Amino acid sequence: AQSVTQLGSHVSVSEGALVLLRCNYSSSVPPYLFWYVQYPNQGLQLLLKYTSAATLVKGINGFEAEFKKSETSFHLTKPSAHMSDAAEYFCAVIVNTGGFKTIFGAGTRLFVKA
Amino acid sequence: DGGITQSPKYLFRKEGQNVTLSCEQNLNHDAMYWYRQDPGQGLRLIYYSQIVNDFQKGDIAEGYSVSREKKESFPLTVTSAQKNPTAFYLCASSLRGGHANEQFFGPGTRLTVL
């Protein structure tokens, strides 16, 4: 079965430190991969997406993610955390199972300490 | 401005009552989706519609019903048959159903059963 695994339900970093949120997927075919961000009591907003054009994808707010097929990973990074980055982040994969279906990870809540 | 609106933002219901959550989009998207979000469980798909007058059950459709009479509207009814309806409900849309398109989300409705 296709799935998405986000390692760590909570991640805490200091302001200015590197942000690394992990996402691994299982798919027998090249997937379409996404990262979404959700601020408290709001809907999800697209951060970035991988659609096979380039393995390193740049998104909004200084985030980027690298697709590594050999590791089946699509980790999200940001060089320097800002207080406003505190939110919940969801990795998602679209797989073709006779029709395209989006599968979301369980989410990782990012805390940023001053 | 194009986007997705959900109303109301907060909704309270007594046990045994049906309640309908509104979702409207002016993005001219064909596909629309309803998700339920519970803490630590990510997003779970309730129903989706790839085109007007057509919809399919998602992973947790029991106790819910939908209609898609207009392209821009996809209301969700939470019936009394839903055993644990207290949750955050998110509506989303994408350009075309059955394709690898990212989803655009509304701000959500938080339903509480008293």
C-alpha cells in the first residue's frame, strides 16, 4: 500500500537554527510529492511540490526539499528558523492507483524557541 | 480574489442532530474534497467529487453525506449516524480530478458536539 511517513510528530528548534522535517514515502512508481503548512485553526497552504522536473525544489518562505529516490525521501529544510515558521507541516504524495489519489502524512508540529 | 470559503468557522451541535457545512470555491476547479482532521491523525478523506453531479466515498464516509449540484459548491452533511463527529473539517479543491494537481484548502470548520 502506498503511504507517507513523517518522522517525529513534534520538532523543536531555536530561532536561527536549521529546520529539518523528515518525510519518507512508499511508492512503486515515481510519485508527485508535496509539502503543506498549516497555521493554527487554518487550512493547509502549499509550500512546495516535486513533479520530476528537478530533485531540489524551492518553495515559499525560504523552505526547500530534496527528492532522493534511492532513499525514498523528500525532507523539508530551511537554513534559519524564524518564529513565524511555528506551524504544522504535512508531507503528501499523489500516487496513481487507477486514478490519482493524494495521501497525507500524519503531520509534524514545528516549535521555534526564542 | 479567488479562493475557497467555508462557513461557519465554528459550529456547535447537539447529539442526534444533522448539520451541514458549507464549502464554496470560485477557482473554477472541477474537483472538490472533504477531509476530517483529528489531532495526531493527519487528514482523512471523507468524500470527493471529480465533476458536477458525481461524487465518491473516501476512507471514512460513514455518517456523512454530500451533494455536488453546482461546480462551485460541495456541502457536507454530518448526520446523527456519525458516532464521533467532533473534529476540524477541511474542504479543498483542485483543478482537475484524477490528475496530479495540488489541492487548495479552505479555512476549515470546527464542529463540536455538545
